[in-house]
Amino acid sequence: MPTVVIPFAGAEGKTRLHASARIRRALAHAMFCDVLAASVLVGRTRVVTPDEEAAAATRAAGGEAVDDPGGGQGAAVQAGLGGVEPGGILVVNADVPCVVPHDLRSLLAATPAGCLALVEALDGTTNALSLPSAEAFAPLYGPSSSDRFREHAASLGIEAVSVAVPNLADDVDTIDDLTRLQLRAGPRTQSCLSELERSAV
């Protein structure tokens, strides 16, 4: 069975999403819940988060909540990969609200045996990884991280391939991103946006 690791920093990880901390939190949590809902239908799902509400949602959905050790996204992913056996391993960001189970299965299917596959955002950051083993991961997130993941794979003697999965490539950093993707976003994200629009009237 595949394992999906989702690092979720909570609203604090989405500072550009909205000026209001309350709205930022609501939107970040809704997007996370859509990613979680897709992931638990694909395989064992481990969510690394300091957010108690997200941890409770994870357990309610049948996933495993892992305490975030602090130190950023890379450290969170490493914690989520702890003890995970080699096989189909996906690492998926929590801000890709359009993702559905088929997207995750497509990424797994497009990963050659023993290789690393990645889905890049338009800005060269990395939204999803498919790993042959936990040991193939390194905490390389940030600007141009996709290039660094490819270089890291090469240093391990592992082939790295880029996979085009639009719903995984479309991440959300700003409210404009979310507005652009709204009609493709998952039901929780769409509901949250609709509620915010009604409350603004």
C-alpha cells in the first residue's frame, strides 16, 4: 500500500494568502482537508503538523497525525517518513486544493521503478514527490527546489523524472491563486470561499 506524507504548517505557513489571520486559517485548513481527503483514498496517510485541528481531522479521516518537530517543511517531511518502508511513497504539499485521488495514483504510476519523480510548481518549487524509499529524501525545499531534488537524486545514482499533473502543479500562495482555481478546487475549499464571499457582502 502506498504511503502519503503531507506536511501542514497551518495558517502560519501561508502568510501571503490573506491579511486576516482568521481567513488565512480557514482557507489553509480547507485546502489541507481537500488534500487529506484525496490522500486517504490512495494509501496510508501521515500528516505532520503542529495544528491540533488538522491533527484531529487527520485522525477522523483515518490518517496518522505526526508531531511537527519544527525546523520547516523539510524537517516535517523527514519526521513523516520515519519508519516508512520502501515502496510507493508520496510527499504532497497541503496547498494543492484541486488534487483528487487519480492525480496521486497517476504520479505513482508515472514513477519508474527505483526512481524519484517530482511535480513542479510554475515557480520551480516542488509540490509533490514520489520516492523509492524514505532515504531518497533530503530537505531541499525553497526557491528552485526542483533543480536541487534532481541534483540530489543524481548524487544517489537515482534517476529523477518530472511528471506533469496539473492539479498537483497548481498550488496556492495568494488569494488570486485561489480565485483562479476556485472552480477546480475541492469541495471544502469551494465551500470556504463561498462562505467568505457571503460574509463579505
